Amino acid sequence: MYSYLDFERPISDLEAKIIELKKLASEDESIDTTEEIARLETRVSEAMTEIYQKLNPWQKAQVARHPQRPHFVDYAKRLFTDLTTLAGDRNFGEDAAIQAGFARFRGRPVAFIGEEKGHDTKSRLKHNFGMPRPEGYRKAIRVMELADRFNLPVISLIDTQGAYPGVGAEERGQAEAIARSTQMCLRLGVPMVALVIGEGMSGGAIAIAAASRVYMLEHAIYSVISPEGAASILWRDSTRAKEAATNMRITAQDLKGFGVVDEIIPEPVGGAHRAPDTVIDASGDQIAEALAGFDGMSAEEIRNERRQKFLAIGRNL
């Protein structure tokens, strides 16, 4: 059973009727509901297509935050084999909001970094709702340094509402850790491919997304601040988040136009949570294509190509 967003109410009502008819048919075999179910399923398909063709930025933000949207752990299970996760920053402690380590991607050894939000209350608390602390970024730096040393490409999956803003995190150098992680991304002599799978907010995202190739899912969002945060700063009213989202240009379509992202990976009608395996496989294909494009390039060529990519952002507007 899916969780429905506010704007999906017409779909929710229709699918509830389908469930009722199926239950009725299972309880009384003499009742034939096949034709009515087929008619309602057609209406569901038509309604969903119509709604998702006209999503505004705020609605896309809601889809990106959908509780059933596939998270990093779902991508890792399907894309990676021989996965070995590293823990700790060798300085203070472990941060479960960022998962990092080494694996094989379609037979190729790679390093991976991913932000994990968790699926239920227990896992969300464990992963701090996907908000990394300094230890997470320092762990990411540790993995990137090893990847650079052993000539392993880096795959990064971004899904965070932002770096954790707690007092402890600030005391341990949150801003410095984000800056150094961003710097490490840009200094890598190996290809790095980043994919925004849900939310990509603020320095919490860019710290592991300053990559050779940056991709976004169709209904993901990517910005310097969340819509609620922007509304609180601009108007001192977080309830104006919808207005902020519209003006901030946070969608994949806007960001591709600006040159911030390289390609958009389509999602099924209804969002990634409606067909997660399809979305994950499509993401894997895009990542594999990107990595293949760097075969034969030297470390200096990879660095220069990445540098030129970021210098070109917004130049052709």
C-alpha cells in the first residue's frame, strides 16, 4: 500500500475503490468485479499521468521526500556486489548518515559514498534522518583518498535535507569538514559520478557531489537550501515554502538548463517508489556509461575536465 501525497488524492480515492472491489470479489466468488476494476485502473493511469505531467516545484519536493522512495541502501543492494563498508573517521567516531566503502559495480571495483535517511523510526534515528555530521564527511574524505591512491572511480549517491546543524557538529568543525570534502571531490584524479536520488540540500549535498558527472532523478531536488529554510530567511515564514520552491529553481529540469547537472534520469509515472527496481537499473546504466567515458584518460585530464565543467556552469545562459 502506497502513502499518498496531498495532490494525489484523486488517485488515492480510485485505488481505494479498487481494493474494496478486489476484497469483495475474494469474499464472494459469485460477484464479478473484473470489468469495473479494469475501468478504475484505466482511470487511475489517466489521472496519474495527468497529475505527474504538471507537477510544480513544491510537488516535486514532496515526491523527492516521499517516505517510500528508494534510498541509498536500496541502490547499494541492487547495484553493488562484494560490498565492504568502512566505519569511522579515525578522529572522533562513526556517522551512519553517510555510508562509504568499496564494492564492485557491474564487475568493476569502485569506491562508493551514499547518504542514507532510513526507512522506519529505528533506522531513521540510527542514520540521523540522513543529516551527516563532520565525522561522515571526514569518512568520505578517507574513502576518496584511498580511491585516488588505488585508482578506483567514485560513485556518490546524494539524499539529504542538509548537514546536521547541531551544536556538537558545529563544535567539531562541520563547515570545515564540508569544505574539505568538497575540495577532495575536485582534487580527485579518478572519475567521480554523483547522482541526486532524492533531496540534495546545501553543503550537506555538495560536499559529496562536486563530481565529474552529476545526474538527478526526474523528481529529485537540488539547492543551496531547503524551501522551508529559504522561506524562513526571506519572509520569516516557513509556510511560504511552496512560493520559495517555485522561485529557487530546484528541479532537475531547471538545473540541467543551468548546466548544474548533466543528465536527468526518468522516473515512472507516480515517482521512483512506484517502480524502484526500474529506476535503480536505469541509474546504473547511466553511471556505467559515464564511467566508460573516462576510460583511458589520465589523472590530470580527469581533473581538468572536472574543473572546466564547474567553471562553465551558468556561462551559456
